[in-house]
Amino acid sequence: MPILQVDHGVRDFDTWKQAFDSDPVGRKAGGVRRHRIVRATDDPNYVIIELEFDTLDEAESFREKLTEMWSTAGPRLGLERPSARVVDVVERKDY
């Protein structure tokens, strides 16, 4: 299962979360099956987002759309050093 892993700082988490919830890139239409947001415990304004897809092509395509959005809206949203990479689950084990 391909996962688009996104991480960046934000100036204000609540403002960023409102923008995320408004879904400007169209997660469902872009093939996202589920997402998870985590915050750094030592910096609540640093977020990591994991977006799960069925196919690598969907994940790569969504990464391109996200990168385009960052170039136009990133500064307005207070994003700091956004980055994204596609990773694949090699193993998962519940304890």
C-alpha cells in the first residue's frame, strides 16, 4: 500500500488544520483511502501527514498536485519547509 508521507512546520496549527479540513487538493477524488495526522511532541506546530492510496500512480499524481498547491498557497498557509515522499509498507504488526 503506497503512502504519501508529508511533513512540514506550520505557523499556527489551528489555521493549518482548517485549511487541511477544507481539502483544497481533493483527497477523495485524488484516490486517498485514509489519512493520519501526527504532531511532534516537542513542537506542536510540526505535522506529519500520511495519506494512503491503492496505487503508486495515485500517490505520485497526488504528490504533484500537492506540490503545485504549496507553490501558490504554502506561504499564505504558513507552511515551513514542506516535503513529501511516497513510501511503501514493508511490514505491519500489531501488539
